Amino acid sequence: MDFKKTNAEQSIATRDIRRFDGVTGNVYEAVAIMSKRANQISSEIKEELSGKLQEFTSHTDNLEEVFENREQIEISKHYEKLPKPSLIAIQEFLEDKVYFRNPGKTSE
């Protein structure tokens, strides 16, 4: 997933919760869906960041060889500037980009 191309806001914004229940018919179900998606996004971002930072790990035991790596710092700063996973999940939900199903409901 490319988190750079999201329309999510960088900061918290007031939301009209009546927009959330349009698809599901239930605000609480919509919030649960967004919460699960936010957890998925958080895991994906963490894996992506860990993979990129893994390139900088040193396998030596000498602590004196540890130094600041500018590229590593820039990568970390980039990920810190991304919108929070919950904001990305809300935006995806409002744009109908989240696939979900409720096995408890029967489809007719």
C-alpha cells in the first residue's frame, strides 16, 4: 500500500458521524470497521518501516562503531509525518475504499 498518496488529513478534524452509518446503517459497526482497518494500516506501516531500517542494522558488537546515519533519520522523519493510521482508515472508509462484510447478516 502506498501511504504517500492518501487524501487523509495530517491532523484531527471534526467529523459528522452521520456520514459513517450510510453504508452500514450502524455508526458502531462503521467505527469497528474503521478501527480494524486502522490496525491493518498500522501493521503495514510498521512492517514497511522495519524493512527499510533493517538495511541499516550493524552486525558488529563494537558500540563505538554506532553512529548517526542521515538516511536512516530521513526515513524515520518521513514516517513520522504520515497521517495517523486512524485518519487514513476514516478517509478510506468515507471514499468507499474499504472492503468489509458481516457474516452475521444474511444477504438476500
